[in-house]
Amino acid sequence: MSDSLHTSQSDVWTEWLFHRRHADDPVYHQAVQARVNKYADHVLDAAHLAPSMTLADIGSGEGLVAFRAIERIGPSLKLILTDISAPMLSHAEKSAIQRGVRSQCRFLECPAENLKEIADASVDIITTRAVLAYVQNKTAALCEFHRILKPGGRISIAEPIFQDEAFAARALKHAVDTQTPQTHDRFLILLHRWKASQFPDNEEQMTKNPLTNYSERDLLRFTQNSGFTEIHMELHIDVFPSPIISWITFLNNSPHPWAPSLNSVMGAQFSSEEQQFFEQILRPAIEAPSVTTDRIAYLTAKKPLS
Ligand SMILES: C[S@@+](CC[C@H](N)C(=O)[O-])C[C@H]1O[C@@H](n2cnc3c(N)ncnc32)[C@H](O)[C@@H]1O
């Protein structure tokens, strides 16, 4: 995989990053891109990159962090881009060729938990953004990061914290389960059906799901347990006006690659009458000004010198 990548198929990762994350809405796409650029820049600011370093970007996706790192440091930076998705790596490789930086990049198809093609103590900096959220065993990935880093090397990570979405789904489940004939609320039942298809709505599923099996404090603990020192964690919570104002965009986007869109949930799990009823109530709220919340944990840490 390291020399050349030929696949151009799509998978759940490319389908989401290139289409469903912004529901193919060019205006919303711009808003999403501005936010992820901001996250990537924060990760790079904290990475302390310098000329001639080797940077491994784990779960590199389309190369968002990696290519911004090259823009900052220039041709002396050596990059290792890893991902579990062959189509994603293929896309990133094509971008590297277009940008004239292919010779600086090595592409590896492997999970974050097993970076065996990367030698021990061979990397100066590791970045990763929105990747550990999809990794079941986050400590295993962090131990691999520790193994491939040179002594004194650093990690700079940004991960979304999704537990509140699961708590909200769990609260909806409780409200639905405890309804009485007097308090019966059809909208609540449908709202729960939709939310529970995107996030776990009970403790057992929350623990099993990599998206919700951690808080920012767990990330800090996993990092410490993996042998890192000088750990710094910042939780950024931003509440801001929702950039989605089109009902069609709202229907067709989804909050993460494993989540179905509301459109597909309604198609699969709602009767036509339920679809009409749900839209009648929800649509005005989406088309009116509303707010959305982002929770991102930024973490940096160092591999001890000895
Ligand atoms: C939300 S995207 C983020 C991509 C990129 N880091 C960015 O900032 O745009 C998640 C990426 O993680 C990759 N991924 C998912 N599970 C992974 C794993 N276990 N090991 C490595 N990469 C993984 C996916 O293929 C996808 O490219």
C-alpha cells in the first residue's frame, strides 16, 4: 500500500466525508470546512512542528491535517498518512500528487491500534483528529503512538465528545418508557426513534460503542496509562448559531459516518403519516434560527526521554 494506491471505490468513510457530512449542500459544506480547518489548525499549533521532522497523521482521511502541516513547514517535512480506508488513502494520494507533495508522503493502510509497518521510535510528532472516536480500544492505539514516537516526541489530538448525545437519547428513552395514556406524546416517540438510530440510548450500548465509550477525562487517563507525560487536555465547548437552515440539508446530513440520516430513518422506520406529522412539528424549528453545540477535546502529551 505504501508505494501506490489504485482503488477509487467509496466506503462509509468517503461517503460521509464527501457527501453525507454536509448533505451535498455547498453552502453548508463551506461552514463545515471552516470548522474542521479550525480544529486542524488547533491540532497543528499544539504539535510544535519544525523543519525536517517526521509527522504521522493517524486516520488521515482526505489529508486535512497532513496537507496543512506541509503548507506550514514546507518540503523538509516527512509525512506518514495512515487510515483503515483504502478509498480514503487513494483520495489523499491523488491530492498529494495534485499538490506536488507526493514524494514527501508515505501512505499506509492500517488501523490506529496496529501500526506495525512503522518502526519503533521513528516519528517526531503524531497528530490525529476525529479518529479515536471510532476506535474501540483507544489505549491500544495510544500505546502504538507511544511505540512509534522517538523519546521526547509528542502527540497532538482532537476528538469529538459524543457522550451528551447518548445521554440525550437515554433521557428520551426514559421519557417514552414512562409515558402514561394521559401523557402520551407521539412526537416524543418519533424523536426517540430517530435519535436512538444515531446514538446509543442505554448504558450497555454506550459502553460498547467506541463513539460514546469515553469522556475527555477518559482520554486523559488512557494517555497516561499508555506511558505519556506532560499531558495537557482542553475541552472546548462551543454553542453557536446552527449553519443548517435548509430542511433538505437537515434531512440528509448525519452527525457521524455510522449514523443514518433522518431521511433514511423516516423511510425505514416511520409510516407516511408519521413522516408528515414529524415534519410538521420539526421543520419550523429547523428553518428558524437555532443553535448547535460542539464538544471537542484537544490533548497533547510527550513520550518521556527515557
Ligand atoms: C471523521 S474522519 C477524520 C479524517 C481526518 N482525520 C480529518 O481530520 O479530516 C475519520 C477517519 O478515521 C479513519 N478511521 C476510522 N477508524 C480507524 C482506525 N481504527 N484506524 C485508523 N483510521 C481509522 C476513517 O477511515 C476516516 O478517514
